[in-house]
Amino acid sequence: MFKLNYNRCGEFLIPDMGLSAEDRMPLGKYGTLRCQYLKTHRPGLFARLLLSGQLMHQLREVDCTALRRMDILLPQMMTEAGLTEKLKNADPLQWAGAMNAIAAQTEEILLVELVYS
């Protein structure tokens, strides 16, 4: 389990649950989405992570992992779809449409595998 320190404020003991400098840094897109998911659909897990001090660490880990996976998946999917510089120069609108579709597919994969799991 975890141990909390308390500060006396008059007659009351108040838990000392301040945030570290790392915890005060803003979250990215996927970390924020994971936080909202936990609050809405997994409140018990959210409360446990928050009280143990592990919430921000997990949210940052999800965010970093999602960005790394995006950097890997996007080029792979572009290669599989045949999106090349030649196509980009020949037909920019077709290339942009295909890129938007691939980006949406990649993001859906990340959401299902990392954020909403």
C-alpha cells in the first residue's frame, strides 16, 4: 500500500498531496484523453492511481508511447498504401486525402490499443 504524510491545520489533519514539478507539466493529447477515459469509465482505477501518486506517471507514459507508435505506424502505413513523393508531386489532392485517411486510421489504432484499454 502507500503512506501519506499529514499536516495539522487547527484541529484537522490534512493529507500532504502536493504535485511534483514533473506532475505539473501539461499532458499531451493522448494523456489527456486517457485521463478523461479513466474518470468517466474507470473511476475506481482513476482514484487508486491518483491516491497512490501514479496517475500522472501513467498518463505521461501513455502519451509518450502513443507518440512513438504514431512515428512507427504512419510511415509503415504510407508505404503499404503506396504514398510516395512522386504521387505527392503528381496529384497533391489525392495524396492529401490518402494521408488524412491514414492519419485517422493510425489514430484510431492508438486510441483503441492505448487510451481506451
